[in-house]
Amino acid sequence: MINLGMFDTSFIMRLFQKEFILKLLLLALLYSLIPLAEIFLILHAGGIFGNYLVIAATAATALLGMLIAFSETETLIKQVKRKLKNGEYPGKEFIGLAGVFVGALLMISPGFITDGIGLFLFIPVIRNSVGRFITSRMENQLKDIYEYLKLYDAN
């Protein structure tokens, strides 16, 4: 494979595949439908509960998500450090961190739908499933990170 910096030729060739283009278009559609649903729900809830209460609730859920994500991330990083000291590969922890990251992104984004999905992702079984899906194609990069962390921890 010819390496072109961040991209390799297989990635560039995928850009011209019909299935890949269809997946990107479906992702773009989903990306546009979720914010529309969020806006509708916020406007509807604002009409029922009042705009200020809805804005405060949205901000509170973002803060709650940030606190949960910080706590979970701190725990997982401690486990990574412990495994590094024991010379073990922290694969489960990398998976957990990926799941926490997705959950945190959803919780921080304004809206009740993404907050609900993000909160759902903090359940360990769900978080690990999502994290496994995200990291499934990143095994080589995660091993490189592991090697780097071992070198960094040794100094």
C-alpha cells in the first residue's frame, strides 16, 4: 500500500464505492434529522414547562453528562495505568474509553434525545458494545498507543 500521510490508498478507493457513498448519505440524513427532532422537542417542552426551565434542564443534563464522563474516564485511566505497570494490554479499557467518549459527546450536545441516548451509553454493557464497535477497526492504532504509553510510563 502506498502511504499518503494520514490516508492510505484503500481509504481513497473506498470513497468511490457505491456502498460507502450510500452509508455517508444515510449518516448525513441521520445527522440532520436528530437536530430537527431535538429542536421540535425543545420547542414543544418550552410551550408546556416554560422556556427558561427547558433551557436550565438542557444545561443541567449537559453538566451531569460531563460529570459522569469525567468520573468514568478517571476510573478507566487509572485502570489503564495499572495495567501498563503490570505490562498488560488495556484492551477493555480502550473499549470503555471509546464508549464513554461517545456517551459524553451525546450528553454535552444540547437536547433531550441525545441526552437520553448518552445516558444510556453510560451503562457498562451498552458502553462496551459501542466502544467495541468503534475500536474494532483500530486495533493496530491502539497497539501503537499502548507501545507509546509503555515508553512514556517507563520515563
